[in-house]
Amino acid sequence: MRCVIANYAFDLTANEVKEAMSGVKPEPITGPSVRIGRRTYPAMQVGAVVTRQDRRDFTAGEVVRAMKRLGFTCELAPAPAPEAAPIDSVAAAAAALGSPTDS
């Protein structure tokens, strides 16, 4: 399938993408991601490996659009981590200093 990434046309197939990404360790995901096989890769990593271009030359949106057309599952952003309950400054100071002991 013909895909345009960074204003360059690439003739890619799903099998070619799978072969290119086989043996590549996924980087930590901080933005859009692509599921290839059992692994999830950042979209920018997939774009860099498949196109052999510098990551500054294309956007994650271009890669996600191309990978969706090839039939891969794409996520726009990772799920946000749950926030911890807020702690007031007095309780934080008491926890840091410890409790008084009786002598």
C-alpha cells in the first residue's frame, strides 16, 4: 500500500513492517503508539525504523495514519497514571521528621 510519510511515498505492506520491527526492543511509550504483533511501539520509533528517516522529518500522526491503513492497532496516547491523594504540608513535614519519642 502506498503511504506518504514526511512528503515521501513508501510502498509498504503489513508483513514488511512486521519484519522491520522484529527483534527491535520497544522504547518507553509517551505518546501515540502502534501495536505490532504482541508488542506496542511508540509511533515515532516505528516511523524511524520503517522509513529509515530522522524522527524530526515526520510526525507521529503521519505514522499512525499509515499504520492504521495497513491494519495495525494504534493508540493516540497512553492512559494517564492515577494521581495520588493530595497530602497537606503539615502531614508531609510530620512524616519526614518522624514522631517525637519519649525519653
